[in-house]
Amino acid sequence: MSSNIIVQPTIFREYIGSNEYSHHHGFPSHIINEEVTEFHFILAFAKENYEETLTTKVGDGNFSRHWKISSFSAERIHKLKKENPNVKVIISIGGRGSNFPFNTNDSMIWVHNAFTSIKNIIDDYNHNSDIRIIDGIDVNYEEIHNDENFVKCLGLLIKLLKLKGLITIASIAPSASVHTQYKKLYHHYKYCIDWVNYQFYGQTLSNKRDFLNLYIALSKDYPSHRKDYPSILLAGFSTDPSDAGTISQDTFLDGCHQLFKDNLLPGIFVFGADYSKVTHEGKKSFQVEIIAQQMIVDTRVLNFGYSHVCHCVAITKKVGECNRCDWNHGRHLIVETPKTATLKLELRLRSAI
């Protein structure tokens, strides 16, 4: 990516629904920052049926919803969108880990089954609604057994869904272990793909420099084809405890802050809400989500002159008002507060200070 290209931070995405034990009863709408241009909830996952043999699992392309439908119903999404105009809802297909590989022997049958089953899911959500309920799909396979069929099947599926007007947004979610396959998919069907959710939590990145170098390298592997977005590569962080130890929260946020300052990063995604709502090691619920969105908003204000209001109360969820605020390296700092309220902004971006 050319250093003179200016990228406006635009988007925040949150995976939700993947953990059946999370006890989510609807969307955590309180975490949505209304000044983020687009906030995407990504329903995880629509998983396909498999025929198991002694050595492998073969998918047939018939997808079904594995999130709790009552918690993420059409009625709930309709209400969410009416109250939050910047929200879009995406269906993620595939699944995490080796239990949900992409593996098919007949690409045409797979595409037919996948298109039909996903269309049925979308039609069921959109039925009798005055607004579009489902906006797009996200491809999220972490294990791929057939490279050629993966590129052909997923590329044709996305293309068909867009041509038929069933979706307006398509994203892919590569990680280190399947980067080669997703790179081929993107280069063959990039004009159908809007965003790339790269799983930076899928490999060990022990410091900010490693994170920044990887982002720059990946930007060359997934060059933007969109005139409205010079970069379509989003940085991803996981709050799933099973991903702990790959990249720390501070390293990730520090790196994203630097990429925002350098006008290179269009947005951030987090996997996912099911784990972020549960506190770990004394951290507050949805901490990364709240900080990341504020970084996006602050960068737009500092670099592009957008108007803003004070977010101190909104971020901390405390009662009270901020009397006087200041800006410092993209951080909204509380300088003075009423005696009746103790407002603490937990943007711990150490290296950015």
C-alpha cells in the first residue's frame, strides 16, 4: 500500500453467537458507538452438514444456523437496526477448528446446495420485513482440504448471492494456516469481496513491530480494488481464552493505534462477544470493543475534522458529565470531572502516549 494513501477508519465488526454457553439474550447494543460509520454483528456460525469417513469429513454444502435463533431472531435484528442505523448483520459460514473443514468432491453440487440453503436462511430472516435483515456473509473456514474447490466453490457462492441481490456485503476471514488458499480466493474473486478479516490472533506476535510488519505485508497480499476504500484489510483480535498467548491486548491496540496514525487501517474486528461479556483477569466486559471503536472515532476526528461530542460518560458507563476534555495522540483524556463522579477512561495505549 502506498504511503501517501489516506485511509479513513470506518468499520467495527463483532462476531457473536459462536459459544452456545454464553447465555446471550439478544445483541449487546450498549457497546455500539453511534459515531462509527458501520458496526457489523457477525452471526457465527452457519455450519454445513458432513459425511464422516474413517479418515476425513466431506461437506455437502447444506448450511444451517448454529447460533441461538431465539436470541438473534429477525424481530430482534429489526429492532436493533431501527434503533441503530449504523448496524449491519452478517452470517458467517464455516466454523472454528478442524471439526469444520472445507472439503468437497463435487464443486457444482456443493455450490447449488450452499446457495439454496443460505438463501433459505436469508429469506426466512427477511420475510415480511420492511428493511433488509441480513446484509451479507463472511467466509470463515480455518481448515481447507481442497484448495482448488475452495476457491471455485466459495467464489461462485459469493458471486451468486450478490448477483441475486441476497447480500450486499461479503468478507473472508483468513488466518496464517490457510492464508495461501484465501489469497487465491481473493485474487480470483476480489471484485465480489468487500472486506478481509485477518485473524492476527491465529499466530504468535509478541510485539508491536511484528504486528505492524505483518499488517503491511498482508496489505500487499490483499490489495484493495475499491475506489471508496484504499484498504479493505481489517485487524482482528480474539477474546476467546483458547486464543490467549498469541498477541496481547496491549500489543494489538498499540499496533492498531499506530496504523490509524499512519492512515493505513480501515477498521477492527473482534472474536467475539460471547467471550468479551465474561471478564477475565479482572478486565471489564467488552473492554477491547469499546476502546477499539473509540480509537476509530478519535482518528476520524483528528485526521479528517469530523465533529464529535464528549464520549467519556459513554465509554465508562458512569453517571456524570465531563467538564473539560483534551485530545492527546488520539486519546480522549478526562482532565476535570465533577466531584460527584469518578470517571476513568481505560485506554491503556502505553506506547502511544
